[in-house]
Amino acid sequence: MMGRSYFVTGTDTGVGKTLVASALIHLHAARGARSGGMKPVASGAFLQAGQWCNEDVLALQAAANVALPAALVNPYLFRRATAPHIAAAEEGRRIDLDHLAQCHTQLMQACDVLIVEGAGGFVVPLDERHNSDDLVARLGLPVVLVVGIRLGCINHALLTCQAVRARGLPLVGWVANLIDGREDQAEAMIESLAQRLPAPLLGCLPWSPGMNAAQAAARLTWPDPA
């Protein structure tokens, strides 16, 4: 467990990546690890006490048990909630993978476990040539996949798994998150995914608006020994 970093991605945007990432930070902190989070790129900001903030970043910081510089936790924050490369171009900025890698290295010096949350899905453009999977491959991070259980999620999950494996990265586990309280085939979908995904199911999160990181962590397991 010590000195490890993991990347949390999702089958789409809005599937609960931040909740799962925060829960994993909380889970490792409860085991006594110096546990922190990183959101390399965040889109969608609001003003709080005169500072531009992002809800996902604040959630990761709240779950951590180690104080980390905000500029390292979230190197790139864009105001509009849209695809990172579009938001960056709108503000006349560029996302530098070298800078992101340097921030990650510095965070690892302060953490035993670092949970890195992506933006959107696994292959999200960061500029005209690079996608988020390029960053994950460069850092060599094992991947945790959050599957938002709804119609279409089986295809999205299997395609994401293929993309992860195509980059030579291990899929260490996946989390089923019931994001549609009206879905009456959730159990069948989860069973189908469990049969097809080559990684353990780390836990199922029920339809529960307002669930916090500690509550989610109580429903997750972790394959690494404590």
C-alpha cells in the first residue's frame, strides 16, 4: 500500500468518480496511511471567499488526512464546465503534461497513497494531441473504474477496460454506482459486468443522493493488504 498512486476514471461524466475517489482516500486514511487526492484538471469553478474553487477538488481535499498545496492538488482549474481542452482554449491556456507529472511527483513525496481523479471518461482530450490516457500512461498508474449503472453502462465499461489495457495499464478493480434510482435491471447489469470485467468488484454503491465519502468507504473493499 505504501507509496502508491491510483487513477480513478469513469464510464462517463457524472457517474460518481469524485465520491469513489474521496471514499478511497478515506479508506486508506482509516488504515493509517498518509492519504491524499489529486485532480489534475478540473472544469467548472465558483467563487468562494474570493478564490475560484471546484466541488470535486474540495471533496478530495476534505477526505485527505494530509495537508497538500492546492496548486499541486489541482494544477489546472477552468471556469466553464466543459471538456478540458475546450475550456483551456477558451481561457487561452494550455495543459502541460510535464507540469502535471511534476505535481504528481511532489504529491507522492507527501503521501503514502495518492488517489488521482480524472475528468470525464478515460480518453478525454487535454489538447490537440494528448488525451487523459496519455497522462495516466506516462505516470504508469493502476486504474479503478467507476461504472454508473444505467442503460448502456455495460458497453461503456467494457470499452473503457479495453482502452485501459491497450495502454498497458492494470485495471485493479471497479465500483458499481447506482446512479439511476429507476433502473430495475441494475442487479443483472452488475452481474453481467462481474462476468466480463477482468478485475474485482470493489463494491456497490446504492442509489443514495447525499452519500458522503465515509459512508461510501464503508461499502468498498481494497485488494491490497493493509
